[in-house]
Amino acid sequence: MNHGHTPLLSVSALSKRYPGVVALNGVDLTADAGEVHALVGANGAGKSTLMNLLSGAQSPSGGEIRIAGQSMQFAGPSAAQEQGIATVYQEFSLVPQLSVSRNIYLGREPKGALGLIDGRALRTQTIALLERFGLKLDPDAEVSTLSVAEQQLVEIARALSFEGRILILDEPTAVLSLAEQENLFAIIRQLRRDGMLILYVSHYLKEVLAIADQVTVLRDGEKIATRLTKGLTVDALVETMTGASGAFDKAAAPRTMRDEPPYLVSYQADTGTSTLTLAAGEIVGVAGLVGSGRTTFAKALTGNPLPTAIADIRRAGESFRFASPRAAMREGFVYITEDRKRDGIFTELDIVANATASALNRLGRGPLRDVRREKAAASDMLTRLRLVASSLGAPIGKLSGGNQQKVLIGRALLTEPRVLVCDEPTRGIDVGAKAEIHEILRDLAASGVAILVVSSETEELLALAHRIVVMHERCFVAEMPVEEADDMRILLAASGGAEVMEKNNGN
């Protein structure tokens, strides 16, 4: 920055605190017009919080945001848009039944004499916008008929229609093919030439180095460094991102060796075929970035396959391919969802009903339910898991996140699993509850259950797993015993920077 020059965006001592949590702590950042400035950091580093403060979605607890030297306080996203800050989130907010032009100018359509939408003026306006930014879209197409990449372009067009000076892109390539990424990068370069500031939030470090002029690294809510990307390597960036932290105990439980033959999994994704073994008494961690296909794999393994994601399982001469979660459960393969609120708990039902929901056949007497037996089984199981609740008759929605998760684990255990697949088992719960859930999973492994843990927290995998496999572009690309694993090796493989596993045939 030259002295006397006022940067387009200047953030000083920006903080965001929630009860018991500091999400962002005294962050300083400057970025200028005609620049692509990337924000990177591990999960929970504070990227989303910073983005939410800049876009007006949340208000800061302290600090200041200045645009072109003027101090700003946004009452909401529309106030930020009026000041020229537009955001394209990872989750789209389009109306599928409306046309491209209606979505771009939703709520701001040109009106005719009677206050009705002037379709011709709207179309002309849309075409002018699309041509100006080189966006190849049909203004009349219904959004539901568009590909994911085209829908993203509609979101970008809508953001640009506010005549903004700052465009925030949140994980913009997580759902794009390589050709679509190249198209997006061409658009970003054009916007940069036109003098816009693009704030680019991404887990994908290779593309950050390819597209950004500068990169700011956040860790645990604090800014660690801002670097020019010229001459920067993925390895150096990973090193800056990974601060060792002792939030978890290292895996205390050694692997319990058993004589049982392992499960051999052959996983066919649209990008190739990978293989994986799962042995009784072992905890296998699955690492990977957002969009790497971890949840899709976990679901395919437990009876929720997609046409492009199929798991074939062999063991001691038997082979399985599960078409439904019920079929998987019959063979002892049980999935615990990453989205407790949406797919896991029945909020209004009591704790017993939630705990026994998957094991009613086993707890009933013939075709009839046995409520007393259900209660006793739930009570025993939840005592074992040290559930904290005033009464088992209380609605599960009243419990803390950690206790809700224990009920979900209890439900899985009542089905007597042989393979337990846990997707983000400690997401959104406090450190004390995390430690308890880790202990439960270690005890289960010691009792002979094979456990697969999908987690975005490298620390958690290093603390819990005996072996870690890494996914990149929907395939397994690295595998390492936990003794040889560290943040850097995992992040490097997940970013596509490590040597690909030899056993990954078909890639």
C-alpha cells in the first residue's frame, strides 16, 4: 500500500463474541479495489464470522469496518449492499420456479404504468448486465432447469446487479467441475480488471494461490498473517494455517486386535474407484475438505447410495451392497448423521422414543411394542452413556447438543452395530461433551465395533483414530497410521498436494 492512499476496505480490531465463545478476536485487514484477496483457515478459524460481519448478516461486538475511508455500521445485509458489498454464499438462495432475470432483480423489477412488472424492460436490463460481465446465461430460463454452475452464475449476477464495489465469494468452487472453475476464474479476473475487490473464501489452497493476489490466514478467530501469493507454496500456506493446539487428548486406547476378518470396501465414485478396509476394534478417521465427498461415502456405506456413489462390501466370502439404511442396519452397518437437528432427532418426542426409534423390532414382542422393555433398554443405555437429563420423558429438543448426540449414539448402539459410521460426531458441542463422546467411541472400539469417524477437525481425528484416510475429489488419496499423521500431511493430501495412493486404481 502506498502512503496516503485510502484502501477500499479497511477492518480494524474487528471482534465477535457469543456467550462463552470468541468467534473473532481483534482482526485487522486491508484490501483494495482491483484485488482478489483470499481468506483461508481451518474449520472454525473465523472465516465465516468475518464474512458475516462484512456482509451485514451479523453485527460486530467491537472494532470498525471502513469502506473508502468511511466508517460503516450495517443494520442488515441490505444496508451492506447499499454500500456496495455483495455476497454469494455457498448455499444458494434462488427461487427455482422463476426465470433468471426475475431471480437477479427479485423485489427490484422495473414496473410499468399499473405497477406491474415490465417484462420487456426487465429482460433488456438483464441482458445488458449479463453482457457487461460476460456471463453466459439465458435471461428467460427457469432457474430449476439450470446446472449448479449456472445457478451460481445467477447468484453472481444478482450480486453484481447491486453495482457493488466489493464481492464476497464463499467456497465458490466446492460444487464446480474443472471447466466450470476455469470459467469462474475468467469472470473473477474480468471483475478485478474492472476495479472490483473480490474477497475469496476457500478451503482449496491450490486455487487460492492460482486466483488471489494476497491471502489472509485466520486461526482460532485471530489473524495470523497476510501474504502475497506470488512465490507462496501450498506447503508454506498449510504451515501458517496449522497451529498445534492441545484441545484433545491423544488416542489413549491402543487398537484391540481381533481374529475376525476385516470388511473390504470398494467405493465407486464418478472420479474413480477406491478401496478401504475396516477391522473390528479399529477407529478409522476420514479427513477431507468441504466438497471432497466424505458424507456421500459415509451414506453409501450405510444404505444411502447415489448412482454416482456406490459401496460394495466383502467379508469372508460374503458380499453386500445396501440399497436402504434398513438393509444396512440388518447387517450391522449404522450411520449417525452430521445434521442432528434436520436428520437425527425427533424434536417433539421424548428421550426414550428417540433412543429406541431404530430398535423397536428387537425390543418388541413379536409384532407388538413393549413399552416397558423400551424404557428399560433406553434407561440402561443412556446411563452407560452418562446422559444428563431431568427425565427420560422430557422432549429431546430440551437437551444440550452434547446430550442430544449421546441419545443418537444410544439409538445406534441399541441396534447392536458391527460397523458404526459417525459423521461429524462432535459438531456444535462443548469441549467437555466432546471428551465424553470420544471416550464412548474408544470403549465401543475396544468392545469390537469397527468405527469410521468423518470429521472436519484434524485434531479430533488425530486424537481418536488408529488410522486416517484422506479424501480429495471423492476418492481416497492417502492413508496413514495416526503415529505418522499430522495436520500438515492431512491438509496437504486433502488439498490435492500429496502423492496419490498407489492402490487407487481407476484414477
